[in-house]
Amino acid sequence: MTDRIILQGISARGFHGVLDAEKSDGQDFGVDLALEVDLRRPGRSDLLAHTVNYAEVAADVVALITGPSLDLIETLADQIAAAALRRPLVQAVQVTVHKPQAPVGVPFDDVQVVVERQRDEAVVIALGANLGSVQATLTIAVRQLAELDGLRITAVSDLFETDPVGGPEQPAYLNAVVLARTRLAAYGLLTELHRIEDDHGRVRETRWGARSLDLDLIQYGDPQSSSDLVSKDPELILPHPRAHEREFVLAPWLAVNPEAVLRVGKTLVPVSELLERAAFCDFAGMRPGPQWSPSW
């Protein structure tokens, strides 16, 4: 079952159509929206900030209906869908545009155009562990990521062995990076990452302590097309606030995407440049890890 927010019967007068009379006289248009949103978090918190403000969505729709004239309601529907998907919690949208006064030339009740669009965002996920059968754990974690509904893995890096930084004395880590594309909103994806961590007995008692599995959402969206999500939410800070100085994230990421870019503050910086800085600062010892071939 998919959580949805449904708005029906949004109406406004617009000037869309191919005929001169439609563009000069205008007519009434109606719009129905079904937004796919993971509502588990607002269901628990009762906070508006954790869901989609449908009053704002409705205002966006009216602005597009009353905005510049278009020839086709197909174009109007596409623009409404794009506006809905710019809201970071919306995972998919169905838009129905009604044009009941269309100049069809025969008796009819309504003309409708229905479009469905879903999110498709590039994401970077960092994996690490240093307790138990580490390589086996990371292999299973990659498989679990591949099985997530709404996530498609595009690349998995080699393993890197990394000396721990800070915290109590502990074994060396194995680290890797997964590149993927997802239709899940960022918080929904983070929820799934935490669920996989919990499956492997992850506990969060000691900062920088040893861990059975760590899955970090490093980047959500593509900064080069300005589609990356920047979030200051304490539960979901994006991009990851320390990724730019972590050699154990940057090295495997660069290995699978030599053109990778990370937003640092307001600046887009090549990951290759960030890795040079991190290596120069010698934050952690790093070396190639064991060979692996995770199935995904």
C-alpha cells in the first residue's frame, strides 16, 4: 500500500488552447492531484514540516493554470507534475487536468488528460563496518539495497580498508560506496537505510565507536544540474556534513565516478580535489581491501 495525499477539484480560469478564442476569452480548468508521500514520519510526529503542505501545492497549481497561455493541456499537466516533484517529500504524482468547456464540436461532459511522473534521483550511499564478518555483512547489505523497491543500483566500488579515526580503540574498517538512482524521497530512503542497519544489529551508543554496519546517505540528487537536495534537518543533513573530509568516502566514490562532484557549502567541488585535500591532511590510513563481487 502506498501513502498518498489527494487534492481534487482545484479550479481556476486559464487561457490554454490552440484556438484564438480560447486564448482571448479563457475558460475554466480543473485539476486533480494524487501525491505519493511516505507519511510514516508525520503520522508519528504530527508536524506539518514532516509532510507536504497541500495548500502550497494547490497554490502552485492555480499559478500554472492562470499563468502564460499554452496550446496543450498535456503541457499544463506536465508542468504541474514537475512542480509537485520539486517538493522534496513527493515521490510520485498523478495529475488529471479537466477541460470541460473544450471546443470539441459534439456533446460531451469533460476532456481529461492524465499524466503520471515519478522521482528519479541519483544518490550516493557510503557503506562501512568493522565488527563481525565484515565482508559478508557488506555483501548482504548491497543485496538488500538492490532489493529495495524504488532503488536501482548503478555501480558498487571496490572495498577499501581504513584505519579508524577517533573514538575508542577498535578494528580497521572496510568501506565502499554504492551509486544508485531512486524514486524514494530522501527521508524515505534514509528510513530504509536505517532499517537495513538495524537488521545487522547496528547500535548508536558510542560516537565513532565500532559498528556492525554503517550506511550513510552522502548525496541526494545531482549538484551539477542543481537537483541535489540541501537539507539542514537534524535528522537528515544533506549533503553529508563530513563527507568532504572523509578519505574513506571520497576514494571509493571517485573510483566508480571520476567526474563526481560534491556541494561543499555553496561551492561545487570535484571529489578528486577533495580527496587530494583529505589525503594531504592524513585523516586516516587507507589501503585496498579484499576483492569482492557483490551481486546487484
